[in-house]
Amino acid sequence: MPTVDDILEQVGEFGWFQKQIFLTLCLLSAAFAPLYVGIVFLAFTPDHRCQSPGVAELSRRCGWSLAEELNYTVPGPGAAGEVFPRQCRRYEVDWNQSALSCVDPLAGLAANRSHLPLGPCRHGWVYDSPGSSIVTEFNLVCDDSWKVDLFQSCVNVGFFLGSLGVGYIADRFGRKLCLLATTLTSAVMGVLTAVAPDYPSLVLFRLLQGLVSKGSWTSGYILITEFMGLSHRRTVAILYQAAYTVGLVLLSGVAYALPHWRWLQLAVSLPTFLFLLYYWCVPESPRWLLLQKRNTQVIRIMDRVARKNGKRPLADLKMLSLEEDVTEKLSPSFADLFRTPHLRRHTFILMYLWFTSSVLYQGLIMHVGATGGNLYLDFLYSALVEFPATFIILATMDRFSLVRLLALSNLVAAAACFAMVFISHDLHWLNITVACVGRMGITIVFQMVCMVNAELYPTFVRNLGVMVCSSLCDLGGIITPFLVFRLMEVWQGLPLVLFAILGLVAGGVTLLLPETKGVTLPETIEDAENLGRITKPKENTIYLQVQTAERAGT
């Protein structure tokens, strides 16, 4: 009797119906980019200095240019490794006194400026920026600069905490319900973030948005993979993630057009309400419905797929329930991910791969640091680097072992990190080139590990498996800044050594995973346990029994 994938071969593996679903859900993937990396524009820190009462009036009276005003009234840079006094300290001088001259006004107060007392910025800051960010509005600089890190960490904390709950909801109540609920919540929290009156409420709304937004992206990913036939499943999974890169490119243009953070946040949040239209145009996963024994709905969906794809409707389509002697638990639980030996091993390996991918990806970006150029162009160029990774995957995944390609990409990233340890800092171009090679390698890992993760788990815990394992990615995102900056205080190359070791181990343990190339998605725990080895015909697999009208009449 044919399986779900066999039925998809008859009604169309990647026909008009699947293409419509794919393109529709890709919008969801692109919309995830502003949330994940939008902090680059929402919290950019422009050049700034203490606001000193009387300086503006004195500058106007003396006719100073901006350069002259900074030279006369702002402290110079401090000692190496210290915070610049010009950003966080001001001269303790009464700039309103009439005795100050227009030519070196501080000369009459001290023979050497370094002898003048410095004090904190009691009256706020002046920012050299035409736009605004949460930094400029809430003064998140100097002693409060850590609040920017907390703002972004709250998103990753939300991702981490939401992974288990949202994954369970998707497997227990359906992919579609989970997608709609998380999308609505994320959109509302995004709008509330844009109108947040103070920093505490800003962080709260960001945390709540993080709790649900990753679940929305993952539900879309799972829906796509479960609607596609075997021969197209991997391609659409990679392209779904490539849509995220498209979102990065679009974000740079939107941020350039809207340099004020509240308008930018509204611009990327309001369109997500349109995803609620998925209620009418995206059906529930037939694989999940079949496991819930909701056979009538599966029949309607399969007929709809056949009609949309221009195929002949399957007459007398009947669904066979699981055999009566099936003892596997079909309600998803966290314990199912560790219940059997092979699933337990796969879960631990995938957790490590997700963690390593996040640490290396974000760590390389942090270590290389900002180039000091145009914020929007720098972001655009870094986003474009991810497209070649997608092309490499699409060109090789059907020709080579997926597991070996994943292992090789980890090793390439590790080798790049190790090579950077020995490259002189004066060879900036070579450092950037090698770092890009490493980033391309780890980007390939990032895109492939999600696909492998989905293919190794049975249907009833697939969404939960992806969410649980990928939660280690969020944990990596939380601790990476501390790993990078604290280790750099000991030795600048120490983070790179750590990255190289993590990547080397990741490449080795990846080879312990079974190959999933050309393998049908597992439906039960038994299927998942038997991946990668020859098995006897299974008795307790979910089947679709098809009887055409001609056969029914014979």
C-alpha cells in the first residue's frame, strides 16, 4: 500500500499547489529577518558627546564650526583601552561665564587641559546622527550601554524559552494553528515595541515577541517540508531559508529609507498582520491530520492538491488508520526525543550542531567587528555573502552525501578560524577574506542542520524535535558575546581557537548521523530508529490506500 509520499507522486510533488504554498510561506521567512538582526538598525550607536549647558550659545556667539566646537569644548581620547572621555565625560566648566574667549576658551582656566576636572554627563548627550535609535532616545550609552546587549539578549531568551512550548503546541494542536497564533502574537508585540514609552516596556515586549516568533518561522518550515514530495523536499527547505537572506537585503533598504527606529519597527511589524490570511490559503499538514485520525480532512486536502496541480482526483480515497497493535505514543512529549537509542544520539548531536552553528556564526561577525564604513552598505554586503552558500547547497546536495557535506562545511569554518589566528592584523584584507570563507561555511551548516533536523524525527514529534534542538542555537546566541569579548581580554586569538575546536568536533560528530538522502520522511519512532540501515517491511506505518474507480469496479 502506498505511503504519503507515494500519494504525493500521483497528485503532484511540486505542482501549482505546492508552489503557491511555498511562495506564500517564504514571505514568513523573509519577515523573520528584521526581528533576528534588526538590532543593527534599531540600536545603532552614533558618535556622541556630553551635552554641556552654554556650549551651543558660546559656539553660536563665536561663530565656531562643528570641528572647532569639538576641539575647544570636548575632552580628547583617553588612555588606550579606556572609554573615550569625549563620549562619557565633560569638562567641569561653566560655559555661560562671560570671561571665556572665542580663541581657546579653556586657556585662561588651566595651562594644560588635562588638568581640568572631568565629570559625568549630567545633562544628557548630543548625538551626531540624522536619524534615531533606541540608543539615542533612551540614552543607552556609557554606563548604560549594557542595556543594548540586554535588549537583544531578550530576543534570544524568548527564542530559548518559547522553543519547548511552541514546538509542543505545533505537534499537539497542529502546524497551522501554531503558525496563526504565533504570527498574531508576534505582530502585536512588534507594534507595541514600536510605541513603547520607556526602556522596561521595550524589553518586555521584545521578550514576548521572541517567545513566539521563532515558532512561527519553524511552523512554516515544517509545513513546507511536509507538503512536498521526496524529490523536492530538500530544495524547498533550503530556498525557504534563503528567503530569510532576501529579508536581510530588503531590511537594509527599508532601514535606509526610514532612519527613525519607531517608524522602522512599525514598517516591519504591520505587514505581518497580513499573514493571518494564511487561515484561508494554507491548509493543515495532511501528515499531522493523518496521525490525529482526521481522515476526512486529509481526503479533502488531497483532492484539493490534485485539482490545483491539474491531476485526476483520486476516486474512493481512503485513509487507513494506524494498525490496532501500534503501541507508540502519538501525543508528542519531550521524552520521545530521548526514548530510543538512535533518537537519543541524534538529539544530542543535533543540539551540539545548533549550538556550534550559532557560536561560530555570531562569533565570527563579532570578532571581525565593524568596518567603520556605511552602516547600510556594510549590512547589505554581509547579507549578500550568504547567497553563495545557498547556491553551493543546491548544487551539491543531490550529488553528494548530505551528512558529509554538513561535516565538511563545519571543518571549513573551523579551518578558517584556525587560520585567522596566524594572520597578521596588518593584513586586514586577508583577515576579511578568510573570515568570509568561514562565514560561508558556517552559513551552509546553519541552513543544512535545520533540514537534517526535520528529516531525522518522526512526524508526531518533528516540530518539537526541531524546536528543542534549535533552542541550543538560542543559548549560543545568549553566551557568544561573553565568550568573544571576555576571551579577547586574555588573548585576541583565543576566541578563534575556541571556534576552531568547536567546529572540528562538530565536523566529527556529524558523521555519526544517518544519511537521509533519498529516504522517506519517518512517520513513526520505528521509522526514525531504522534510518540509515536496511530494514524489513514495516507493519505499523501510516498508509494511504488508493482505489481508482476502474479498480473498484473490477
